[in-house]
Amino acid sequence: MAIAAITALSVFSIENGENRREKGLLREVSQSVASSLDRRGNTSSSYLQAGAALFTTVDDVGPELFRRFVAELRLDSDYRGADGIGWAYAIDRDEVGEFESQIALQTASRYRVDVGESSSQPRLVPVTYLLPETERNRRALGYDMYSEPVRRAAMDEAERAVRPTASGQVVLVQEGAGSSPGFIIYMPVFRNSSQGRELKGFIYSPFNAQVFLESALELSTVRDMGIRLYDGAMAEENLIASHSPGTATGEVLVSEVQIANRQFLLAVESSKADALSPLSMATLLFGLSVAALLMLLARLQARQAREDLDRLAMFEEQNSIRNSLVRELNHRVKNTLANVLSIISLTRRRTDELNEFADGLEGRVRALSATHDLLTKSEWGTTLIGDVIDAEVAPYSTGSDSAVSLSGPAIELAPNDALSLGMAIHELATNAAKYGALSTPAGKVTIDWRMHTDKLAVVNWQESGGPPVSELRETGFGTELIEKIIAHELKHPVELDFPVEGVRCTLHVPVRARGEFQMRQKARLDG
């Protein structure tokens, strides 16, 4: 009886440890697959946002421009699961004939608009281009996506939110007679008209849900677990993709996945059978005859359980750090894209010539890049004011008789504040090189900085020895960028004056403690 009791207790302990390990694996697989799906959705959304930014700046999205844009993306493995990238104009119903003739002429092909399931909608959004050009994708050309309710709801939400939005469950036109579920991510593109902002069309990506899920599973160790992806609640009619388990057990872990402004459910099913594990079977067979061996196995199992718990804790911490990194990267990419879009929009409004637009845009993007390089070297920690300024005025401060003088103490800035300061210095230096002190050999620029309060630094820019500043000057984009955007980002007004002897600018830059912007602090171990 004593041997039987010890054996039963050991088997229970082993199985309990196996169950904990299986639950830990379920959490790990669920987090890994969800992270992979989220990353692929964010990648697709970024491509579509880049296309929307480009197509907003042109009057007509022709086939050559669209083909060149898709070719420049150089779509990699992170874009697997998508059927490509498409463009669809938004037109009125009475414009169909003219629109068909125009597209047929541009593409040298027979192009017809198919209104789909309904003909009552005044707006049509027919598929205009879809790359790559495969037989499968050619089936979709001309299909009016706005005539189908699920697609129409996604386009309306994308137009309202002005961001990439995934549709609900649909069957892609590319499937032909098939019924494999999929979904579509839409990004609206607008034009400016006399009535205000007007919808031009949508850049979009169609996805076969099963291929989308399988491409994400290639980067995750799913073993023989079951994976199911639902559009909405866990119901059979909402299942859009699945990976069958080796053994159906019914033990499921459910988590939410956000893909392009739409919530999906991810269900991961354990494949661990109800039968005893091999270690339990060995304990049961030999424990009845060898009590001493049974005690030894119990001791070893207890140690293994502790090690498993330690490993599970480590896995959870790593997954938490990885998810935080993904969210932080997504946040920084969106901020950078927003800055670039603002620069493009304002530069375009201030520029009539293409070369002038390109030169201005290139200089400002290079200024962002220079400050990004400094932040990357510091691993997006703090950056010295002097390093930021030196990076922007480097072309004008070489040699022993430098036209630029820098002075100030070592003051560290947060990443976003360093980016804003870098843009401001770039605009001041560019203006000085074109019209101010840096445009003549005798000109000189003096830049100094100091702490104003314990949370605010002051940066002074003073030009001298250059051409006299005209009183009849026009307000350019650089001035608007500094007085509005940079002031808004730094949350303090910018003092920009234009006396005859030279431009003078005073910037107030926040000095924040590391804990106010750092993504996470390193954990310290006690003892």
C-alpha cells in the first residue's frame, strides 16, 4: 500500500507538471502566432500608407506610375499571404462609360466595369489595377467592390478614419468558383478640391485568409497544435482559416488579434492526449516493484518542475519584451511617416517646380535621417544637443576658419525632442546658406545653448556679417515649419526674428528625465 501510494503521488506530480508545461507552450505559441499576424498586418498597412501618400500628390494614378510604385516596394516574405496590391478609383455611376474608355486606352485592353451584386449605389469603386498580373488577379479587374456590403462597410470606415482598415470575411473575386474565405485591407486616397477634401480612390491589398495564416505559422513553432482564426466571435460561420491539430483535445486558448483596425480571434488548441506521458508510464510500471527508484524519480521530477517554471517565466518575460518592441517600433514608424507626410504636404503647397519640390523634400528627409542616425547610435536613448546641432551644420563648419561657432554645456534630449531640434536647425542652416550669413565668405553663425530651468533648455541662433535681411521677405515653408510644426512638437513657442543685421532664432527645448520617455527599465535581481 505504501508503494502504491507513492507511485500514485508521483504519477500525479508528473502529469501535473506536464499539464503546466503544455499550458505554458499554449501561451507561447499563441503569443508567437499573434505577433506574426500583427507584424504582417502592420507591414501591409505601411505599404498602403506609403502608396496613399504618393498618390495624393498626383492628379492621375496611371498604370506606369502604379507599376513603378509596386516594383519599388520590393515585396519580401513578410508580405506573403497577400494576392498583391491594387488600385481602385471612386467614380459616380454616370461616369462609367467615360471611365471604361479611359482605362481601356491607358492599359491597351478591354476594360469593363462589373457592378456586382447591386446597382443602386451612386458610388462605384471598380478594381482598376491589380499587381502582380496573374490570371488569378485578372479575374478581379473591373469588379465594383462598393456594390458588396462587407467591402463597402470597410471602405466607408477607412474613409472615415483615414487609416488602413480590414474588411470582414469575404470571398475574393480572384477565387473564381472557389469559396476560400479572405479579407481586404483598404487605405483611402484623397484629392483637394474647391469643396474641400474629396475621395479619389482606394489602394488596397486582398488576402486569402488560409494562405495568410500559413505564412505566419512558418515563423512560429506550432508543433502539432491546432490554430484557428475567426472574424468575430468563435462560431463556425466566422472561421476564415485553420491549421488542424495532431490530436483534438478541446483545450483551447483564445486571444484577440488586431489587424488593420479590425479585431480577429485566434484560438490555439492543445494536442496533448489524455493518455499518461511516457515518464508516468515508466513510473507506474517500475514504481510498484522498486520503491527506492520511485523516490528518486519523484525528487528528479520536483527539480524539473522548478526548472520548467523558471523557463516559463523567462519565456513570458521574453514575449512581453518582444511585444513591447513591436509596439514601440510600430509607434515610431507611424510618427516618422506622419512627419514625412506633413513635410510632403506643406512642401507641395509652397512649391510650383518639381525640382524645387524634390530638392526641398530631400533636404528635410536627410535632416530627419541625420538625427535618426544619432538616435540609433544611442539605441534611442538620450542625445546631446551639441551632437544634434553639429550633425546638421557639419557641411558649413569644416576647417579652422569655420563660419559656424558652437558653444554650450552637455545637455541630453529625449528622442522626439532631438528630432524636432534637428529639423529646426536644418531649416535655419538651409536658409542661411541660401540667403543669409552662410551665403557670403564674411558671414558667421553663432549657436549657443544653456539650461533655462531644470526642465527647459534654450538654444540661440544668431547670424551676422551676411547680406542685409529684407523687410519685404515672403514667409516660406521653412519659417512655417519652425513656427508651427516644430513649436507644436517642442510644446513651446519659437522666437524667430528678422532684424537687418541677421536672422535671430530662440528655441525652447524640453529636457526630460529618462524615465519619462524610456520604453522600459531593466529589471534588477535582488541578492
